[in-house]
Amino acid sequence: MAKKSANVCVVKHWQDAPKLDESTLNDDLMRHFYYTLGRDKVGESQLYLYHALALTIRDRLVARCRATNQYLKEKKTRKAAYLSLEFLMGRALGNAVLNLDLQQGTQQALEQYCTELERVGEAEHDAGLGNGGLGRLAACFLDSCASLALPVVGYGIRYEYGMFNQMIEHGHQVEQPDNWLREGHPWELSAPEQAQRVKFFGHVETFRDRNGREHRQWIDTQDVLAVPYDVPIPGYQNGVVNTLRLWKSEATDEFDLSEFNAGSYSEAVARKNLAEQITMVLYPNDTSENGKELRLRQQYFLSSASLQDVLIQWVEQYGANFSDFAQYHVFQLNDTHPSIAVAELMRLFVDVYEMDWGDAWQITTKTMAYTNHTLLPEALEKWSVPLFQKLLPRLLEIIYEINARFLAQVALHWPGDVNKQRELSLIEEGAVPQIRMAYLAIVGSYSINGVAALHTELLKSGLFKTFYELWPEKFNNKTNGVTPRRWLAHCNPKLSALISTKIGTQWVADFSQIEKLRRYYDDPEFHKQWQEVKRANKQHLCAMVKQRCGVDFDENMMFDVQVKRIHEYKRQLLNVLHVIHLYDRILKGDVEGMAPRCVLIGGKAAPGYYMAKKIIKLINNVADVINSDEKAKPYLRVAFFPNYNVTAMEAICPATDLSEQISTAGKEASGTGNMKFMMNGAITIGTLDGANIEIRDNVGADNFFLFGAHAEQTEAIRSHYNPEHLITQDPNLKAVMNLLQSGHFNLLEPNIFDDIISAIKSPSDQWLVAHDFASYVEAQQKASDTYLDSSTWTRISILNTAASGSFSSDRTIQQYCDEIWRLAPMQ
């Protein structure tokens, strides 16, 4: 089986390794528990048993991952690298067991320890690798790439600390460190021998070689090591296991020892700390210059390490001839964060591999593809030229060169139009010139896509209008999706089992088959079973809400849920105003036709986002008042769910009746929470924004509670917006504002909500909260009326699940594959 050479024993072929299947699960679990971890009893904590089980499952993943990588080495095939600063993976154990089809064997193996998979899985921490929707989308995409057998590797950062753990103290958000790695991460495999060197600081010098060719040399740099940690990503029961490669920053050996020996201990330690800070914390607060510098360091660190990794693998296999590199590689940039990859790939080609600029640019622009995730201009990252000059001097030179050549194209397209050149320039003029990173991504990419039909149209007609006029062929839409494996099959096993009794199990791999469920939407017996599943899921969530929030939810009430990042454009404030409206009705005895409801709101506010944190405080104060009022108890209960994350969502979305997707039209790029709720039978109340439009189109207008101004109406509304007049004219809104302004929800904290009240009443409120309030109340009443008719509600719920087939990330990734990446599945 093996051969010996120089005292080293190597396995000839990966196929010669011991087979790992369900029959050996029990022995492997015992071996890892007793010998790898050195334990002899489980005790109250499931931590060591979780680690032993994770290692047992990982063994099987590694075997399949090796086979996948071997296939890619042996067959020269086109591959994609997905670059993202976030991958919000959640827990890995349950998903891996599902995708490897090991549920039965795992349960049997755990019986000897008197426990079950769900309980053991609770010992796993959510991987702190993302903030919200962007990172969760990236995680879904990796699942779909593996499930579709596509050769795609994810590249991200191995943050030691996640965003933060959110505590609620006296109604305020308090941030605690999210040290998610403190008990280890058994799913990862480090590969220090494949570490890459990333440069920072220093300066650039010019020299000429013996042929008179000019070269630029970036020298006197402070280098950092990027050490890879690989996490296996299993496809759904197809034998394919792809890789998520996460980079950890470490100090190089040489710069500590020389300074330490010279007596400069503090400088040596400071440089080591500076290197390791890069991957210490997810998304540092960039309100300070130091914070901005660290964030730029993260973005360059990710991009440089990942591109070097791909190029080195190419050179090892095919040599330093890149003439056909673009035929076999594509880099997908997940938002503007990794857009510096355009300039970095040029640096590597021109400086390291000594290619001509023209050849390098041709390859770069045939391999880069850019996904935009925002319609908010302030969210398009810009970096100051002085910061770039200090941190990345060679990259600044390359960006200026790209810009000069690009503006020459603009001048040819619009001769003599200096304004067009100023508008499209990668460098924004001003007291401190800024580099427009989204523009760099557009100029350097062959594909620019939005993530919902409306979003893409608004990019073409608004945010990137002139670029679209220049390169209409580059722009395309790829509506987001979510993986049905995690967001239905795994998180809602009762509903999954019920669905499978009616339409078989193939829907898990081919989610378009969920449409077959339509034939049962009017079946009374199926209605009863559907309702029983929902009730069980609501009971489970009730227990969680009681434990985490101290609030008693009643499974007989409508569960009205809004969970997502706290942001003004997502309008949690509008939701709270409606809650106050319901409370005002209860106080007045106006409860006829009011469906009793439990309102659950959850999400984190960025640490530096003042108004978002004020909204969290308002939600908690309103909840305290309502929950302590006996008159409200039969009709209304409110809770703010702290530290909302992927694992929480896995319990929340199966139990939800009404899905709140209420952003101001034209502000949400897509949304993916709306899709998760829809898959699990929740009915959407929402605006015509992002993917809501396509959800409504798929399920039918009668099965969606629509309200609010449309995107094309909002600018006209803002031009003459007068919320004070709206408040005066609407008795419901006036009553709500009276309760707010009277201090009813902050009797012991005078004036604490004045900024929120002022924002609602401000003519410059771009979120149009007061404008959409009346329409929202009307749609909420329609939802209430419908819920009171359980047969109608259940019918619409079933139709939502049946209509969710096109919101699978498998469909999204197949479109990326067919229209952007052009990959062939692994056979």
C-alpha cells in the first residue's frame, strides 16, 4: 500500500486509505472520544462528545474532499474562486450529517452516550465569519456549488472574533466579544506550508533590466503571513466536498527576532500584534482612521492571499505561462470589499510574473466578475488616496494607471465631455481625493450583476447609469436564493417529513419539485397536518423566547416576525409604530377583528450606528410596557430576541406566520430572510422592494400583503414630503405619536426618544416612515382578518412554500454557472 523513501511513508493513492462509511461511525466516534480527546465520560456538558462527533464526520468529509481535489488536479477544468469578506456559516454539524446522509447512523452511534444529535449540536458555536445577509448568502452559495458538483472554492478570512455577542441591558444593546474559536473549531484543517506573504507599507522604486525594460519594485515592506485554514463544504449526498479557505494573519519570523535582539522588545511585539490584528475582529468599526486602515488591510489581505494562492497552484501545475489562464479561472467578487483584487491581480502579473501591461489587463478583465449588493451610495466603499499611499503604495500606482487608460476610453466614447470623465473616474476629486472601489470593480470585470430584478434595473438606471451606457453587455441580474437543505430540510424536519410523504424526497436536491405541493393546497386533511407542524414549531420557539427574552408567547396567536440587521431603511421603526397602534386600540377597547399576535423583532445594530441602537431601545421599552399590561396580554405580546444569529433563525423561521419585509421601496437590494420564511410557509407583508417583487409574482398578489410607496414614486414623494401634515390627517398615526411624545414608553427616561420622534417628523426622512404608515396598518388589518380564517391562512401558507422553488440558491448558482462562470460539473 505504501512505499518508503528517506524515512517517509506515503500513501500511493487516496483510494488506498481506509474506507469511512456509516458502518464505522460508532467505532470512530468512540476512538475520537476516548483517544483523540482523552475522555472517559460525557458528563453534563456535551462539548467533548460534540468535538468527537465533529471529528468523526470530518474524517468522512476529508476523504471526499481529497477525492474532489484529486479530480480537479487530474482534469484541467475551469474553476471559480468566490472572494467574500463574509461567510456566515452557522453551525456545521447538522448540515454535514444531512448532506452526507448519516442521520440514522449518527443517532444510533449517540445512543450509547444516552443523548441525541440535536442536543450534541447545541455545543457548537456559530462560526463568527459574517454580519448578516451578505455572509449568509455566500454560505448558501457554497452549499449549492458543492450540491451541483461545481468546482468552486470559497476564500474568506478566519476572524478570531465575530461581529459581537449582543446583550440587552435596560433595553440598550451592549456588545460583548464573540470569541467563537475559544473552544476550538474541529471542522478546519490548517495548511501552514501553503501560507502566502502579503505586503504593506514600504515604497516603490523603478529599475531597468538588461533589455532596458522598466520595472517597479515594492520594497521595505512590512510583510504579513496569510496562513490557510480549510473548511470542507459537502454537497448534498453526491460525494462532492468543496473547500472554504480562510486566511489567518500571522507575523513573519524575521521581523521580531532582529528587533528583539537589538533590545527593541516593545517594537518587536507591536509589529507582531499589528500583523495578527488583521484577522482578529470581523469588520472593525471604521468611524476612526485606525478603523478604516484596518478594514482596508483586511480587504487587501484577503484579495492578495487568495490570488497568490490561485496563481501558485497554476504555476505548480502548468508553469508560468498564463496565456490560457482566463479559460480556466474566474474570480467572483462578492460586493465591493474584495474589489482591490482587480489591482492586485495586475500587480502580480506585471511585477511578479513580468507580463506586459496589455496582456495582464486582458487576462484580468476576462477573469473578474463583480456582484453588487447595495443601492445605498454611502455603502459603496471609498478609500482616501493618502491612506492608500501609506498602506499600499504600489497598488495606488496601478489604480492610477488603470484609471488613466480607462479615461482615455471614456474620452473616445464621449469626445470633449470632461464632466463624463470626472463622473466615471476611479478617483473622486475633493479636499481629500477618494478611490471609488465599486468603479474599480466595474472597470476590471467582464460581468456586473445585481441580486434582484428591481435592484439590477435600479443599478442600470441610477447608481451605475453611465457605466451601463458605456458597457450594457456587462450588466445582468442574478436574483438571490437560499439553500433548501439548511433552510427547510435541516431546520424544519417536521415540515420536511410531511412534504416528503406527499411529493417524495427528491425536492431536497431538486427544489423545483416543491411546486408539486400545490395540488394539496385545498386538502382538509393536509391542512390539519400542516397546522400541527406549525403548532409544534411555535411551541419550540415559545420555549426559546421564554428562555432568552423572559416573555410568554402563546402558540395560538399569530407569530409576527422581523429579524434582520437593525437599519433605518429596513424600518423596524415602522413595525414598532404599528405595535404601538395595536396597543392604542387595546387601550381604547377597539379589539374587534384583531387577531391576537406575538411580535418578535431581532437583529444587531452596528456598534457605531446611533439611530439603530435607539430603535432597539424603543422596541424594548415598548415591549416592557405592553407585556406588563394585563389588558394587552390576550391580544398582544412583544419581544426583542437578543443576539440573533443563524442558529436562532433555524428555530424562528419554521414557527413564523407573518414575515415582515417592510424596507423602503428601492433601498433593499434583495433580501434572503424573505425567502427562508416563504419556504417554511410564512406569508409576507411587504413593500415592492428587492426580491419581494419576485416573491409576490411567484405566489400571486392575493397571497402577499402589499403596502407602501413603489420605488418609482419615492423621489416624487420626497420632493414635497410633509410628515407633520400626515400625522395631523391620520388619527391612527396621531394617536401613536401622542403616546410616543407623551413619554408613555419612557416615563423614567425623559427625552430619550426625541431623536426618533424628530426623525419621523422630519421632511428629510428618506425612509418615508410616516408616509407608508397608513398603508401598512391597512395591510396588517388584512393579515389579521386572514389569520382569523384558519383555512384560508393555511391554504396561502402552503401556496407560499409551493411557490418558493425559484428562490433556491441552486437556481441562482446554476445561472451564475451558465451565464457568468461557464463551469462544467464534476463527473
